[in-house]
Amino acid sequence: MNIIFQINGGIGKCVIATAVCEAIKKQYPESKLIVVSGYPDVFLNNPHVDRTYGFGNTSYFYEEHVEGKEIMLLAHDPYLTAEHIQYKEHLIETWCRIYNIDYDNEQPKIYLTDRERTFFSQKFNSEKPIFLIQTNGGGESELKYSWARDIPYNLMANIIAEFKDEYHIVHMKREDQLSYDNTTPITDTFRALAVLIELSSKRLFMDSFAQHTAAALNKPSTVLWIANKPSVFSYDIHTNITSNPFTLKPELRNSYLGKFNIAGDLLEFPYNNEKEIFNINDIIKTLK
């Protein structure tokens, strides 16, 4: 049987899906698992995935994998379930359950080759240990900062000041995202950034693909959470720091299936200012 697993979403969701791939293959070891997503590089070298395709690059897919074949199509979005919307379980568990796949605590995994490590590590040579940060996530937006998921700018600037002498601080970011003094910005392919995560000595991330990839590479990290919940999206390997209790009642007139717009709707901001979101001393203590 050909099992076609379609994943709609970003890099982080694809990294999470590697755990689902392992669970699928355990239940159907004789079947061929074909993954179609926006980020096929996430699944390279994965022993549980037989073929990986990117959207828009599926030439002859029907003839090769569908026509005249016995198939199972797994394309439902776990985000559109009551259990996920109400934060009742981890996303991996929800994903497996909607496909009737047995879940045995499978975790994300990224499979890097020695050749990749050797090649990409040459790009990240540093005399100091690397302190790797990801401060902003999501797609391109007019709002350069989302209060619902990004690390507040002044908070991050103060953390950088605390560690800049001892560490080479490398900032994973897109070119359109905010920058910081005393950091080295880096924009690269997913596989190169995975090697960088593996090489780093210290890691501070917001809720985005870096924290998923770090977990997939068994690299404990400090992860900051505001609107989303670590019980749904994070892992026991990380130190997860959740935001302080709200100081204002949020305006939720535009909320539909989720409480907050992850892009950071200005009307929904539930604090007087960004300084109230986290306690910087708790974060610095954890990092040290």
C-alpha cells in the first residue's frame, strides 16, 4: 500500500510530522510512505520516509503513486480538531489519533549525514562558543513583531548584553526581520541551520521551527511561550518558560477557533507593555 501523507504548514509543523512518520511506519512497516509538504528537505535521509515531495514539484505523482495502486491518504489538518483547539493534548498525539495511528511517544527526528555536518560546520567556525537565538517567527508581515509569539525586543537586547562577551551570539532570522547589535545574523537552508543548532552551546528560542529542530536533534534549549502552550507544541527536553499572567483583559472580538491571532493582533494585547510579559532574571538564570 502507498501511504500519502500531506502536511500543510510551515517548517516547524513538518519537523513535528517526522514523529508521525515514525508512528505510521511502525504500524504499516510493509507500506510505502510518501510525504508531500512545503519543506521536503526536512524528511531527507529519514528511514521512515520512502519518498518526499514538495508542493508544486510532483511531476508524474499520480501515475507513479496513485493510479492502479492501493492507497491511504492522510491529509486532514490536526489544527482543525477540538482537542487541538482546546489544548487537550500534544499535537503529535492529535495527529496520530485522527489517522487511527498508535502513538507510543514518538518524537521528532532530523537525520543529518556526516557529510552535511562536515560541509556546513565550516561556515560556522567561531573562537567563542555559539549562543544561538531565534527571536521572531511566522511568515512575512507588515508587523515586524508579534507579541503573541516573538521575544520582546528590549528583553532580547538585555539578554544579548549579558552574554555577548562570553559567547558568539548568532541570530537565525530572515532578512526582513528585526536585527540586534552584537549578534551575527544568519539566513540559510534548513539543513545548514540544523547543523548550526547541533553545533551551538547555548540556545534561546521562541515558539518556531528552531525549538522543534533542537528537540529533533536532542539539543536542550530554553524556549519562551506567550499565546501558544508548550504542552501542545514543545518537549520535555526543553526548559519552557511561559509568560506572566495577563495584566489587561484582552479584546477578543475577532477570535474564532483560537483565542489569539498568532500574528499578534494589536487589539488582543493583554498587557500594559512588553516589559510585563516575562521576568528577565528567570530567563538569564535558566540560560546560565
